[in-house]
Amino acid sequence: MSAHALPSSTARTSLLPTKDGALEYLVTGSGDPTTVFAHGLAGSIATTRPFGGSVPGSRAFFHFRGHGASSSPETPWTYAALAGELAAVADHVGATQALGVSMGAGALCHLLESQPDRFERIVLVIPAVLDLPRQDAALDRLVEMGELAQERDVDGVAELLLAEQPEQQRGRPEVVGWCRDQAATIVRTDVSRALRTIPYEVAMTDRQALRKVTAPVLVLAQEDDPAHPVHVAEELAALLPDARLEVLPPGGILWTHRSRVRSLIGDFLTRKARR
């Protein structure tokens, strides 16, 4: 699942035609550099925008297939397909930097496997999987969520989403409301199909390909997050030649640590802008 954040204000989006249908995207800010932001499973432009709050230049956010107003093609949900959508938006807006969250981080890793020099600066937020299939309780929960979504069970999906939140956050009205809103979005869109397939997929076929990525990479992880194990972030940081790993305490990466996360990302992606 994506990182948790309160929705941002609505803004006017555009549609980018591709061979598999249109992708909804939004560009904010202006000038160079341009950074593309890829959300997580069941995430959105709104839940990804907080990661760009301190990033200079132009910021391009988009919806993967089945999310928002993007098309939901009949072709399989795979990381290869998601990487193609990420590349299409990045090429369209001329992005030289990229940030991926959870599933978006996986799509970004897949793209880097074939195009290791595509971006000049990269941020990977709470990555969930590399080249080994998931076999954990989080997988079971995602699959169950997909089944409940297919049955249009908003309450059931909301309950599972709430169970994913840090224990100290579950009683907060804004957290409960966020889970309810997310559940309603999942049920009324084709995200339920993604929940029944993507959890079984691997992000890439050969993790060693990441050793060819020479761009600086910031990897953000969070302790006690079963859906996004810290060991995946550690493995990424060990593979990437120029990586910096930041592991945050429990509490919700954007519930408790929003200011810290924005500062880390803003500082990291501002260095390129100052050159």
C-alpha cells in the first residue's frame, strides 16, 4: 500500500494518451529540474503530493492504471506495465528526477533495471519488494483486501486499512476518516484487480542490475512496517553504488514523520537544483 497522507486540494489534471489508454497527470511548480512522482498501490496524486512539498522546480504527479481518471486496460497488472506508464509520463514532462512510493518504488526499480541512467537523482520511499516474491502476512492481507473490494465491502476494506496503521494512530479521527475514504475509492475503482495481482508480482528480475545505477539515491524506510520491510530498503541501499538509507522510527511515515520526510526529500532533490 502507499504511504499514508491526508489528501491535498484538488487541482486541474490532464490526460496523456498511451497505447494502453490515458494516464491522468498533474504538473505543479515551474522550471528545472522536473521530478516525477509515482504513488503506491491504492494511492493517488493527492496522497503523493506531500512528498513534493519542499522539492524545487516542476513536479509531475500521475495515476497508474486503474487509479484516479487513468484508464484501466485489460492487459495484466505487472511491474513492467507500471514501469512503462512511469516512463511515459517522465518522458512527456522531461523529468530528470524521480520519486516512487511503495508500488511506485517497485515500478521505478523495474525501469532502472533496463534504463539505469534514466534519472539524475532518485528517491525510493518504503520499497516493498525486489526480485523475490512476497511470502508474509502483509501479502495475505492485501489479497483479502482485494477480495473484499471485489465484493464492494467498504467497511471490510476500511477495517483492514486501519489495521495497517501504527497502533498509536488508529484512534485518531483523521486516520479513521482517511481509511474510510481510501476504502471507498478502492471499491469504486479497478484498484481491486490490482490488489488481487500486484502483491504476487516481483518488481524486477535481477536486482544486480541496480549496481549500474550511478545516480545518487535516497532510500526511506520505516521500522515496524510489515507491508514495507526494512530489509528490502537495506538490500536496495547495499546494491546501489551511491545510496543513502534513512530508517525512520515507527509511527506512520507521513502521519508522524511528515516534516522530517519532507525535509529529507527536499534537501536531497534541491542539491541538483543548486548545481
